[in-house]
Amino acid sequence: MFYFASSRKEKGIIMDDKKKILLIDDEVDLLETIQYQFESKGFEVITAQDGLEGLERLKTDSPDLIILDMNMPRMNGVEFYQNICGESGKPSHPVLVLTARANMEQLFRELDIDGFMSKPFDIDQLVKEADTIIKKRSRGGQEGSSEIKRGPKTVFVVENDTEAFSKISVTFLDAGYKVNSAKSGTSAIEKMMADPPDLALVNLSLTDLSGDLVIRRLKGMPKTMDIECILYTRRTGEHDKAVIEKLADKKGVDECVEYVNPEELLKAADKLFEI
């Protein structure tokens, strides 16, 4: 659903100086609507109707954030993204992607982005997401990191095996944690973007995305970058010590646990929170 905010000033979005958005979408009516909403909140907005036009805009402008639609003529979002990536594979500017829900798995596998909105979306929410990305990037990712969270800690369990999830969730619930869950990496990233937990407990062997990739994507997006992340796998003898140590060194993994009893996962979580 798309709508206009009731006021030109929205609580929580205060522009210290005018930030620049490059908005790339081939739907002209939507482009104009989004542009109006951002400008009403104090942003400067430049627009393009496809990837080629977007590249032309970057020759003369350096935006604080690119909002990029995936499905466009002449040059689509993926092609545009590839054109702005350097040798490291990282884009030259922060990118927030607009995409159909069906494209989520490809999105999380292939692109290192700062955020996403699945269509249809709420435009006020899009403005908030963009504001969060710009503020956290400009302040080195520290905004919100000192925020005190009261009440029980929330753990998000990403596990495709029903029996394993049941045992893990009961263990954490009995210890006083709140528990949310998803059976796939794609669904987990979507849900945690909407409501970030204190801890992500991610199975290495998911059916769609590997657990370490899920964590890397979470740590790469400003809204979820402060989530503590534990990567885990069952102790079956399939992984040797060197493999486990390598997984533990992966970017964004706060702890890597090879477990037999869910109590071992609980102990790792308590250690992160120093309970």
C-alpha cells in the first residue's frame, strides 16, 4: 500500500543536513510519489527511470543512498548494481533495493546491500529505512548500539528441522528468553529486518541459504548489524576442528557452536549477554 504521511515532519526523522537520494525506478507515478515523500522530510532527491540513466546521474552526483528497483527496461537493477561494484565486489554507494518477494533468495545470495523493501510497501516505512541506513553509515554504525534494551532478551532461531527447533526453543523459553523463528534463511532475514532480535541463532545447514551467508547479510545491513549472531551445527563427526574454527572466523559470526545438547547453545548465548 502506498500513501502520503499526514504531516511534512515526522517524529524520529531529523535531518542534520540535507542528504541526497538517488531513486531509480521505471514506474513514473511511483517515482514521483516517493520523491515527494522524501523531499517533504528534508532529503534532496535525484531520479532515474532505469539503470543506464542511473549511471549517468552518478557521473555528476554522489548520493548518500541509492534506492534501486530490480525490474526495469534497458538496464535492470542487478546490472546497475554490478556496474557500481569495485574489485572487492562492494558497491560504491549504500543501496536499498525495491523488489518483488519472489526475488528475495536471489537478492540475499548475490547482492551485498544495506536494506530492502518488498513490493508493495508503505512509503513512510521506506523513508524510515532510508533514514536508518544513512544515519548509521554516516556515524560508523554506532547509532543505537548503546541503546539499553529492557525486558527479556529475544532470540531468533533459524532452523528447518522441526524436532531440533522444538528442543532449542523450549530450552531458551525455560531460561527466560523470548523466541521467534523461521525455517529458511530468506524468511529469517525478512523477519529480522522488520523486528530485529537481540540474538540470531542460525543453523549452518539451511535449505536455501547457508547459515554463515545469512549472518553475513544481517551484519551487512545497518538495521540488523548490531544483532549478536551464533552459527551452530550438530556435532556428528562430519566437521573437523579446522572447519569449525574457519566458520568461527567468518565475518559477523560472534560464536560458532558444534552442539549435542541445546543447553550448549544456551550457554553460548548467556556468555554473549554475560548472564
